[in-house]
Amino acid sequence: MDAVFDICYLSPDSNNIEPDDIPQTKETVWVLGRQYNAVQDLERIRREITSIIWCTYRKGFVPIGDEGLTSDRGWGCMLRCGQMVLGVALMRVHLSTQWVWTPETRDPTYLKIVQRFEERKQAPYSIHQVALMGASEGKDVGQWFGPNTIAQVLKKLVVYDKWSSLAIHVALDNTVVREDIYSLMLDLSSNVTGSDWMPLLLIVPLRLGLSEINPVYVNGLKLNQLE
């Protein structure tokens, strides 16, 4: 498990962060729904960022599919983004919104979450599983995913991971119908957990600009998270 931490999810110098790792600014900094002062809250910002499971390009993993690919360089960017989004969701469900990672962390629940993203076919959300499930969305292994594709793939994969106790709903045509979601969650929860509600990861694929984010959307991205 130590190898998983060292190779898959921590940056090479995560224990020795350079003092200029965060750009100096007097403007407010937002990280996953939390507001920070970039001058006074530098350490809190660092803790928030280093607590996110980091999934990025890799090479040398077990070959994927008939193509035998051993690296996702050049095609895995959206797949890795999807892994990170799901990782954050699982941490909030099974740990808390206040949970913070430290180099000494060996929390069994955290380890169980991390193991789900290992670079091996048996891991529920490995690059192998994500790439292979892409075939159901018309994507060959090694082909780039768009935002909707990765969302649909994760929605299918999470069904097979009972421990995660999480459902994913992908909003079609940028429309969220609350009644449909409530009904879906109640049905899934009674079938899977026997409880009244199953945690939901709601994904709304949007393009917020052409080459960069249109400023009109910025305030909407700063919504405070619900504790």
C-alpha cells in the first residue's frame, strides 16, 4: 500500500512543497466550494489541495485490452479528471467534507478509497476499467473521452461497487429534474442499502466558454459547499 501512495496519488515533492507553489494574489481563492484568503490561508489551501486524490498520466502499468497500451499519455486526461472527481465524492461520503490528508495518514477508509483507483484491472475505477467501459460509449481503448463520455462511464462503473454506496446521475441537455432524481435515489437506496437515501454525485456536463471560462459563469462556480 505504501507504493500506492508513493507512485499513484502523491506528487514527487508533496512532502517538500516549494514556498511559491501558490501564486501570490490578494483576490479570494476558492477550492472545492471553500473560500480562502491567499495571503493568510496559504497552509489551509495547501492542506485542501494535497487532500485531493491526484490521478495523472502514468506509464508502465499492466497492458490494457487487445491494444496492449501501457501508458495513457495523450489520451487519458479526461479519464484522470473523472477519477479525481469520483475520488473527491467518495471521500466526502465516507470520510467527511472536513477530512484532511497528512503524510502519516493510514486511515483504513481512506486506503479503501485509494485502492479503488489502483492501476490494475481488478480495481473498480482503474484506468483499465474506465478505458474498457468506454467501449459501451463507442470509444476504443486509447481514444480521448469527452466530458459526457467519462460521466456516463463512471455512472456505469459505480453500479458494480457496492461498498462505495454512491449513485451517479448525469443531467441530460443541462437540465436537472429534482423529482426524477429523488425517485431514482429512493429506488436505488431501497434496493442496495435498505436505507431511505443513497448519496448522489450529480454531474452536469457544461461548456462554460470556448477557449477559456466566460466570466459570466465565475460566481456560479464559487457556490459554498453544504456541510
